[in-house]
Amino acid sequence: MTRNPTRTPNPPARLLDVPRSLLFYIVFYGGTVTALFLSVPLVMIWPRLTRLVCDGWSHYHRWCTHWILGIRVRVEGVQPAGPYLVVGKHESFFEAIDMPTLFVFPSVFAKAELMRLPLWGRYAGNYGLVGVERDAGAKALRTMLAAARAIIAQDRILVLFAEGTRVPHLSEPPLQSGFAGIYKLLGLTVVPMAVDSGRLYHRTIKRRGTVTYRFGEPIPPGLPREEAEARVHAAINALNREDAR
């Protein structure tokens, strides 16, 4: 595949990237804190407003990255809708915040520690994020699966960042062991998602450019663990491998 000329592995910083980044931090994080505290009383009274708040926050982030940082978004492949398990690359906070903009009302597997944070944890729980205990015992695993199946029953997409944490652009760590268990026990079709946000966004000084999401071929349930992991790993790293050429 020919490399897209608008994508470069590690674009150099431009002079205006510094003031753009500073303005982004002020506008986005200042707006986030303001919206959080203004919406808390409403969400406590009407929990259903959580979706509106979280979706609005995600769209606000996309607006700030577009108009302040000069980051555009391109989607390649067939974007799924419905009860699929989307397994994605995780290079920066960009895609984590962007999920409610990319998808309609998705649920994301999140570290259980995040679910216990003041305020943030309440919003995450109301929105329907699924908490994952890293050293989960049988009881914690059953609780997680029950929450995930409740999401599936609502025809919502489940998103899993199977590397477990943010990783540098061009790195290809193995999938965390939790993917295999979730894949087997939920029995969902998997749609792998590559993303290259780390080359622009995972920096103090952020760069202009285009973040690409690429959805790979669906992977059916019931495959042997090794085959499923190999297919997912190759697909979520497809953009990295192009940049490394």
C-alpha cells in the first residue's frame, strides 16, 4: 500500500504549534472544568443527562483539536454500528476522548481505578463504561461480564484498547491477556481499529495534521486464541507498519 502523502511518521514542530497548543490547553481544559462543575447538580438529579454531557464534551474536544490545533480526522474502512467489539490501538488521549464522537453512544472498557475517581467515576458509570479490574478474581470478572452484556443488549458498541495503556507511535506491544477472555466469553464479532494519533497528539506541543482511523476486516467469534490475537494485532498496527517503511 502506498503511503498517504498527508501522513508522516513524526512530523516536525512548526512555529505556530506552540501558541496553538497553549491555546488548546486553556480552551479545552478550561471549558472541561467549567462544564463539569456546572453540570454536576443536573446529573445528580437527572442521571440520564450524563450522555448529553459526555457526548457534548467529546464533540467539544473534536472541535478544539480541529479549529485550534489544526488536526483533521479521516476514517478508512467500514465503520461498525451495533453490538460489535471494537479493539483499538491506543496512542494518546485523543482516541479515548473521541470515542463518543466517532461512534454513537459507545461503551469503553476502562481501568477500574478510573471508575473510582471523584466526579469522573460517576459520569463514567452513568454513561455505561465497563470497569476492568487488572487482577480480577472470579467475582469481579462476573461483574464485568454482566455489565458488558447489559451494554450489548442495548445494541451499543463496546470498545477495548487491548494494549492496556497508551503506547508510543510505531511500537507494537503484545495484546494484554484480558482480550482473549473477553473475546471468548462475550462471543462478539471483533472489528480491529488502527489509529495513528500518537504522531500528532501525544506530545506537550501538538502538531497539525491528520489523524487516521482504519477499521480492519471483521473477525468472527470462536477462533482459536492465537489466531484471533494475531489477526487483531496485525490489523491495529497496520498504520504503524506503513509509517515504518
